[in-house]
Amino acid sequence: MNNSEIKEIALKQSAEDIGCRAHDFLSDKNVIVPFCLGKNARKYYKEPIICNFVSYGSNIVVATTKEVSDLVTEYIGKFEFYHCFSLRGNYTINYDVTLGSTVILKSLLTLTVVP
């Protein structure tokens, strides 16, 4: 198995894990999709997962729920994709977002960077 075959397997698995298409990771633009665990998602992933950021180096693919979609869209629009994974970016999104009395986001982002 060569590096290209390994990367293809990783792209497909990441797509199953968040509910996007494997080629979304190869785009030069950020992609936002509704979060949906695929039937072959990693078994240790348990819902609810509010938001998951994944990058293979050219963009960010974000799977998110409707409740935080606007916040996430605004967040990834503020920085180059790689800064969204830095401490500076994490501090930006490290605050509570409330709807009524229910906290729907408090540093619950799963950030995955695959070199």
C-alpha cells in the first residue's frame, strides 16, 4: 500500500465520520455540511456531536448542527483555514452560545488536522 492509497482510505473514513464526500477535503474552499454519522463511522463516535472540523491541508470541512451553523460559518470566515486550529482561533470560539436557558456550545468542537 502506498501513501496515495492510505490517504484515499483516510479521506473516505473521515467522510463517513462526519457525513460529507471524500472529495470535499480536497477543495480549495471551506465546506460546511450538516453533521451525520455514516454507517461506517468510527464506533466510538457518539451523538450528539455539535461540530467537527477536519482538514487535510487545503481547506476545512465542517460538519455541524443547525443550532451553531451560523456561528461556525462566521468563525471559519474570520481566519485562513489553518488558523482555525490554532490557540488564537480556539480562544475566539471559546465562549458560551445560549438559546433560551440551554447552553448548546461551550468548547465542544472536535478539531482534526491530518498532515
